[in-house]
Amino acid sequence: MEMQGDRNMKPLAIAILTALIVLSSVQLLRGTTTQPLLGQSYAHLASNPEAPNTPLHGILTYFEMGAQGALTLSISSMMISIILIWALLNRLEIKGRLRLFTLLLWVVSPIFLHASYIADGIAIVIVLQLIGFILLTYKNWFGHIIAAACFLGSSFHSLWHIGITMGVLYYMYTQRKEVSYIWQSFALIIGAVILHLKTFIEWYPKEHITLVSQGSWISDFGGLGGIGIFTAVIGLFGFWYLKKRWFIIGLILLSIGIVERSTLWYFGLLIGYTAAQTIEKLIESQWALPELKQITLLLIACGIVFSPLSYAREMADFGPTEEIFDVMIHIKQRTPHGSIIFTAPHNGRYIQALGRREVIAAEKYDGKDAKLRMNMTRFVLHTYNLPGALEALELWNVTHILITPDMIGTIWEEPEKELHYLLNNKEHFTPLYKEREYELYTVNSGV
Amino acid sequence: MRRHTQVILLFIIILGIRLTLAGATPHLYEDESYYHLRNVEGIREGENIRSNELTGRQHIISPVYDYIIAVFTYIIPFSAAIKLIPNILATSFVIVAYLIAYTLTKDHYTSFLTGALSGFIPIYFVSTFNHLTIYSIVLPLMGLLIYYFIHLEEGIYGYCATLVLLSLIHPSVLIFAAGLLMYMLILFVEKIKLTQKEREVILFTIIFVLWSQFILYKRIFLVHGWNAVWQNLPSALLNSYFQDFSILGAIYLIDAVPFLFGLYAIRQYLFKIKDKNMYFLISIALSIGLILWTKLIPLNTGLILLGMIMVLLFPKNFHKRMDLLSKSRFSKHQIWIKAFLLIFFLATAVGASIHLSYNEIKESTIEEEYYVLERLNEISDPGSMILNDIVDGNKIMAIAERPTMIDSDFLMVRNSDIQYEDMKTALTSPHITQVAEKLEKYNIEYIYLSPKAKERLEINKLPSANEKCLPLVYDGEMQIYEWRCKVIET
């Protein structure tokens, strides 16, 4: 493919087109559904009064965007990220096929899919960080101030982003020998401390436990892990062509990513670049066995495409289903405002975001009493002790109990076990809603 | 006699010994054999073998091996095919080992001895002589892959074809791919360059193996996560399947001669002599050893593969010793010495293999089991669920044609720990109420106890048996109990 000059838009156009195809695949696989967002998004949309609210909540609330707005914001952000990466590669003078392959590997990565469809704010962070990195490549004090603002904005998602940015600043200092990058690092630290002072003083000192389910690293082959196994393997080969320090940088980014999964996209971007290197070298190399070369390239292409397709297939089943949505409408309509619902933690996100009611424990519960709530939840779900269960429910002011079909088989091996059995007691539990194996009970224990 | 004729004669002799031992009974040993037997029968009847007709369970398997056996059942009688074909496949490793040894040494005597030793790796012999097992084809294919890699210049198409076949048959191809990575590492450390073709083939192999195994077994990883590596076995079974590896045990099961020569060859060629072909074999050995040590594969599987590679490491070192002999003062007697060594080495290998096989034949209760399971078929209704130990599941399904509560395949079973504990409680608890709860949970109608199950569970009979609810309906070495009561909830 011939590339004409640095501002060749062909790679960008191809990448955007590919991104649209990849993103549509999820919708195609989901079929017709009224629910724009996918499962875990609701965990992030539902606010938890115990945890500090994120800017994403602020933006969505201020603009009254709701679920559809959150989805639009995420997808738009990720489409913008393609343009930003193109611009960044342009600034780094990465041209030709390498630029195209890097862009393509980004849009077919499971992280791209995840960030587009799961509205947890990571898409905005990616955009802000990329803007910041692009502006850092200019020798312009105004640009650097804007970059700092972007980095500080990202810090509201996780302070680890500041850490990685400082690493980038240090690297740029070693390349350009300009002390200004060191000063910028200090300014960033000070800015982050000032902005998050309240959090440092009030929130961090207290013991917090997060009930976020991290998901399996291997079983989804995507999500925040999101590199795709083939890209990862080919990318590892690609480190061979780069200087040793890039391997060390990759290891550091991977280690940070394991601790804070929302930072794995940095490693994903780096691996995408190294994988693009490998593919380009493979195409350019003269093989002694040309047929083997063709087959290998075909296999690589199939493998790289397989990961996002596989993840798209899994994402299509994330939910919420129409049944869950109906149940949440019922909860919203038939339970008084201020009701507290007891259910399995994985249902909490829908009750909070769609049913607009509080829960005892939810998947994304980040609060100082999270451990207590989890223990209480476990006890009540698995007890045959009615007085004990009622006491616990009363202590936490629970007004309603929700049973969903997936709880049979996961929480309890079969129906009519433990709490599900106790719910047969008509004196203390009144059935309010029973349809398609969804059951909602009122707790009559004098809450 | 020409060399090729000698090798073919060796092949026929070893095959003959195998078939003679296999002919001790018309039936097969081991539960796994009956799993493949059912698949072969299913293929002949046009069934979907990925779904168990009796239990409705999904099995994530590669059916290629079963299809290969099934094809032969159309050419020769069924009962002959299930004995003959696995033994022919297993014995074909003799020819592969001879070819590899000849490539390394260019000496017929050493290669012939290697071929002979490869035919009598004790653990491999006893695991395949009367078993319908996938390892009867895995080992020869793995050996062929090694042979073609050493002969990359002329054998590239053979290599690719063998790689594709092995990838479709069994995930042990991953061990080969890991060996190639180890090979690259060793060459890097020794500052030896890979040839252009080697680089290309290694890259192709790794990509293809990764891609094929991903496609075939992705579902298992999505359902079980990392537990898929350990076959989603219940935690109570993990220790027994993935046992610790003892050197003495390995020496006995692999045979002392190839094991010791192989170890010495690893030491010689890793630290003293540079030889690319030997580095390749050593890297496969190291990858198998590492995987065994980290308990990523069952001990038996690991020992079979280790035995294979140790036999292939044997010839180079042995040939050097024979070379030294020909230059020493004993060179006048070297024919006698070679003959003596041939007989001695073979005696140890053959002796161990035959001994283990005889033990298996002697201790086997398959004749009576066959009769009892046919009785079970007669006394029970189609669809009657049988409670059994994991060592009998496939046998019951194949012979008695009844669904079983549990078998040795835990993949795609959501709660393998719970299922295993329920089985163990039902078979070992003396309390009828506890047992009744488990029997009702799985709709069990009969309980089958084999001698192996009783030995494994350390019981002589069903502790909770009673005349009224759980009477003994067949008594002997095997026992059948019938559940006649019903649990009523108040």
C-alpha cells in the first residue's frame, strides 16, 4: 500500500470503518433489545452514597443523559480515540503500514469494545490521556498546560493514570533532555494532591473494601484485560525488534495493569504497536517457504479477529434482558421511595441504576462497611434460621427481597433452599411480584 | 537380512506380543477405553458424540481419533478393530523411533535397539496394549513431528500435515510448541543461529497450535477459567491425578536404560557438546519435565511422554559408547558385547512391560464386570440413573447402556466439587437419611460398586444398605443395590 506523506488519511478511514463494523457486531449479536447498555455499565451508573462520585456521574447527571447518553458518550469517545492515536502516531513519525496496523489492532482489541459499550468512564480517560500525550510532543507551554488539565481530569478515574503519565514525562525527559518535563511531573503531583485533598483526608484513611467483581482474566479474553491472546503473543515477539527498555516498560505497564485493571489499555496500546511491528516485518520478510508465510499471515489475521468476535459474543449476553428490565420497572413503581432491597450482589447494579432503589450489597459497592454488608448478605442467603435472618434484615432496614432465576443454580443448587425456602413463611414475607421465575417479596418484620 | 526387513520384523514381533496379551480377554481395560468405544459406536450409528445421549451432557472433545477407529470398523470386524488398530498405531512408534535414531547416529544397530526399546516403554506398553486410548496415536504422531522437524529440508509438508493432525487430536501438541520455544531459548543461550526454515516453521507452529487449540477448546476456558488446565477436577481428586513425581517411580515405569542414558545425554549436550538435533530433543524433554513438575498434566500422561523422549535421547549417547568400544581393546569382542547388551537391555524393558501387563490381566475383573453390567441392563429400565464411582462411569454407559450420575470427565460440569462430594457421601455414608437425600437429588435408582471403586473408597460394601430401602440385588465381587424408597418432605 502506498503512503503519501504524513497526513495520509487512508489508515484513519480504514480504521474508522473497521471500528464501525466491530461495534455493529455487538448490536447484531444482541439482536433487538431496548437496553442500550451492557451489564456492567449499570454498576457504574448507579451511584453509591458511600463512595465519592466520579465526573462521569456528574456529567451524566448534569446533562440528564441516562443510559442512552452514556452509551453515546462512550462510543463517541472511543471513535475520537482512533483519531487521537492516528495523530499521536503522526507526531511520533510512525508511518506507512505500521501506522495502519497499529490503528487496526487498536480497533479490533477487546478493550476497544469494552470501553465503547461499558460506560464506566474509561473511554473518557483514554481520550483525555491521548490528548495530553499528543500535546506533550509540542514545545508549547499552553499545550502543556492543557495536557496537565487532561491528566488531572483522568486522575478522578484512578490516580494510577497520574503515575503512568509521570513515567511518560520521565521518558520524554530522557529523550529530549528538557528539565521542563521534570517540573511538569512535580506540578502534576501537586495538582493531584490539591484536587484530591478532601479524598485523601476524609476517605482514604478509612478502611474500604470494594465489591467489584473483577471478572476472570482468561474466561472472557477481553474486557479490561482486553488485548486479545493473539495480539499479545505476536506483540511479545515484536519486543524482539525494539530496544530492551521497551520490554521493561511493557513489563511495568503490565504489572500496574494487573493491580489496577483500568490502566491495562496502556499496555494494550504498546502491545498493539509491537504486534504491528511483527506483522510488518513478517510481510516484508522473504520466506524460504512462501506458502507457509501466506498461511501464517492468514492465521494471525484470523486469530486477531477471533478475540474481539469472541468477546463481542460474550458481551451480547451481558444483559440486562427484557425480563430484568420489566422487573426493575415493577420495583420502581411498586415499592416506596427509600425502600432497601435485599438480593444477590450481582443484581444490585440494576436495582440501583434502573429500579432507583438502594441495595445492601452491589457489584460496584465501594464503602467502609462493604465487608459487613457482604457478610450479612452471605449469612441471610444461606441460612435456614428464620429469626436470625429476620434480625439481620431488620438491622439493615431491608424492606423487600428480590429473587432472580440465575440465583437458583449459583447461590442455591436448587430451588426451595435456605433463604428461598424461608420465603415460604407467609407471616413474615408477602409475595409482591412473581413472574417468569422472578420473585419480589415484602419483608413484614416491622421495618 | 536387510535393515528394513529387520525393522518390519521387529514391528511384527512387538505387535504380536501386544495382541497376544490383549487377546487374554475379548473386552477392554480401563474406563477411558469405554468412553472411546461409545464414541465409535455412536459414530457408526450417526449420533452426535459431543452430546451424551444417555445423560444429555456436553463433551468438548476432538472426535478425530474416534473417527479413525470407526473407519476401520467398517473394513474389519468391530471387535477386532478396537484391539488391532490401537495396537498397530502404538507399535508404529517403533518405526518412528528407529528413523529418528538412524538420523542421529547413522548406525543400524543403535537404531534397531532404540526401536526395540521404544516398543517396550513399560508405562506406554501397559497403558495401550488392551486400551482404546488416544495415546496410542499421540505418541507416534509426536515422534513423527520430531522426525520431520529434524528433516525440515525435505519433510516440510509431512511436518505440516502431522502438526495439523496432532493439533486436531490432542492438546499435547502444546507441549511440542512449548518445546520449540525452549529450543529457541537454548540456541540463544548457546549462541547458535536458527536456520531460516526453522524460524519460519517455529513461528507457524506456535501460531497454528495456539489458534487451533483456541478454536477447539475455547468453550472450556470460558466456562471454567484456569480450572480448565486441571480439567475442572474436584479438589479432592487433584492430588491423585496430578501426583508428585518420584525419580524411582519414573525409572521403573520408563525403564532404567533409556532413562539413565537420556539423563546422561542431557547433561553431556547441555553443558559440553554442541549439537542442534540433541538440543531440540533436550528442549522437548525439559518442557515435559517442567510441565510435570508444575503438575499441569496428569502423572501418567507425563511419564508416557517422558518415556518417549528419553528413548529418543538414548541412541546418540549409546552410539558414542559403542564407538569407544570399537576403538578399545575389547573391539575384537564387540559383536558379542553388542549382542549381550541387546539381550540385556531388551530383557529389562520387555520384562517390566510384560510384568506390568500380566499384573493388569491378573487383577482385571472385566469378565465378571461385563456379565454384571449386562445383568444391570436387564433388571433396570432404560433411563434408570446409576450411582457409581468415577472409575466406572463410562463402562456402565457403554455396557449397561444406562446413564450415570458421574464419570471421569468433569469438563462442562458446573459444580464438580459438589457432584463429587455427593457421590462420595452416597457411597460411603452409613446414614440412610443422608444417602437418601443424595439419591433423590440425582434421581438414582441403582447403585453399582466395582472392586476398583471399593478399593478407592475404602469400603467393602455399601455402608447404608438395608433390606427395605436399599437392598443388595446382586452380590459378588461387584455389587448392585436398588433404591426402593422415596423421600417425602413434610
